[in-house]
Amino acid sequence: MNPFYHQAKFLTSAAKVEQSPSDTGAEVAFAGRSNAGKSSAINALCQQKSLARTSKTPGRTQLLNFFSLDDEHRLVDLPGYGYAKVAEKIKLQWQAELAAYLEQRKSLRGVILLADVRHPLKEFDLQMLEWSGSIQLPVHILLTKADKLKRGAASKSLLQVKKALKEIKGIHTAQLFSALKRQGIDEAHAVLDRWLAESSMPEENTTTEEMS
């Protein structure tokens, strides 16, 4: 386990982008549908049980939640989308803030997109990939809850995702992940290490690679 991530601490929450911490250093954001296991993944990657709050009612994350790794590096838990039973007006507000964050945040180096391995690349996931591709923001997909499928079925899902990603413009990679079984943590850390060490955004496209 990389001790760099184990030292993660809650920094602040922001209802609007302008309430975010100083836009310096480097940060990586975690996005995904509200039932994709986003909080569990963040906790597993940081070897902490309650760094990111989990809930039996998906969709409770309604703020931009920032976690500091040190003075110059952060992880960001973005509002979940697509499942929460909230007013349409609130959902539209979340979308607007999410868009503003992704487009305006200069310290953002990449997005970790969480998708249930049993139901990958839903409408929100595809929108995130296309959106990120348009602004040259790299995305690494964690196909979560890989323990829910047999190995062959999980690998098949990953291959299907990789095939689909070839048709979407952008910088995309993907891997299998299970917070419960602690599967794929080292691979995800390698991506985070690379992004957080970068002083500028990557310029050239890469193809997906299996990291399971």
C-alpha cells in the first residue's frame, strides 16, 4: 500500500466551484453514477474506512469534496449522478457545477470514472468520456464491484469496454476494480502517481490497456 494515499485527509467541501481550495498544485477527480461505489473506491485506495462517506442511499454526495494528500496534491469526490431521488432543479445545478469544475479547474490532471462492471458505460459515463475528450482531459475507468462477477465474465466486460472506448475520442484507460476484495489498487495507484506527478496535461492520445 502506497503510504502517500494513506495520509489523505478531508480538506473542505464546496457547493460551487468558486468555493474550492486554491487552484494550484495537482488534483485528480473521482466521478461516477451514484451507485457505482465511488466512496468505497476512494476509501480503499486511501486505506481508510470513512474518508469518503458511504451511504445506503446512493446520491448523498451533493458537494465537491476535497481531500489533501499533501500541500500540493488533492483527490476530489465529485457529486454522484443518475440515481439520487432529488428534484430535477437540484440535478441540473449539480450538472452545472460539475461542468464548471471540469472546464475551469487548472490543477485538474485527470478523472477516475467509476462504473459498475455489470452495467458499464451508461449514458452519464459516455457523456463524461465525450466531454473529457473534447477538453483533452484523460479518464481512467475503474470497473467496480468486479468481485460480483466470475473472473471470465469480468474480463469479458473489460474487453467490451475497451472495444467501445476505441470509438470515443479521448485519452482513456480501464481496469477491473473491487474495493471489497482490494483488487486493482496497485494499478489505480500507478495511474494516480503518473497524473499527480505531471506539471501539465498530456497532449497525445493513448489507447486503453488492460490493468486487471
